[in-house]
Amino acid sequence: MAVVVGLVLVFYTYMGGFAEVKVSQAVSTPLFVAGKYFEGSTEAEELGQIYQQAGKAVEQKQLTGDFAGIFYNNPSKDNKTVKAFIGVAIQDTTVALPTGFTIRAVPAGQPVLKGELEANILIAPRRIYSTLFDYAEENNLTLREFYVERFPEDKPAVVEVGLVKK
């Protein structure tokens, strides 16, 4: 049993499970995401298919960029219903898009609470969100229902949560 626990801890460490989330208050930079909008259950098959289509678009070199998502609500607050635009952060907005994909822009200059973590995509989001929500509560910051996730290759995962201007 001790060997199994040890292996799990080694694996979790390797995936970035014990890495520190870096938190900062920042200003959003312009971001263009090519992808698809989804509204529905977090457990819906269609949502998983959109994630797969985004990955396939990069793998097949239809799009160049990092996996990204724009979330317009917090599913844990909203009965497991998610409103999201899932896709790839792109630089070139004139590129031919895969069938069914559109482009959405995240405006620059908006105040955000930013979390960064050197961890696998399976671990990073939950760890970053938890840390950002705790930080906001401890510092009396009001968060907007607007979240941007980016998962660049060989760089830290990044989550930005909109801040209400005071």
C-alpha cells in the first residue's frame, strides 16, 4: 500500500500538483480565440467533442496557437451549466477556420486577477481557480463572471478572472 501511495505522490508531483500558483492583479491583453460556443451541462458529450475538435485543429495544423477557453459563468454556481467558447488562441485572425469555428475577441485593458501554474492541464485549472477565489476573498476583491484560460505548450497554464472596477 505504501508503494502505491508513493507512486501516486510521485505522479502528482510530476504533473505539477505541488507547484505554487502565482497570483497577480493585471490588465488583460488582446486575445483572439478561434473555436466554438457551447452552453449546456458540464457533462455533455458535445462539450467534450468541442475540446477534441480544438485539439485536432492544432494537431492537424489547421490552427496555430495554444488551447484556450472563454467562460461566461462559473458552473459550480450555476447547477453544472456552462457557457463557454472553447478553442485555440490565435495570432492571425485572417486564417481559414475549421468548419463551424468562429473567432471571439477578449478585449485588452480590463482589470483581471491572474493565476499561473506550471502544471498539467488536468491539474492546473482546479488549482488555479481555487487559489484565485481564495485570494479574491482574502483581499476583498469582487470577481466578474468572465474567465479566460490558456494552456501554452512548455509554459505555465494561465487563468484570468475579470475584476469589478472599484
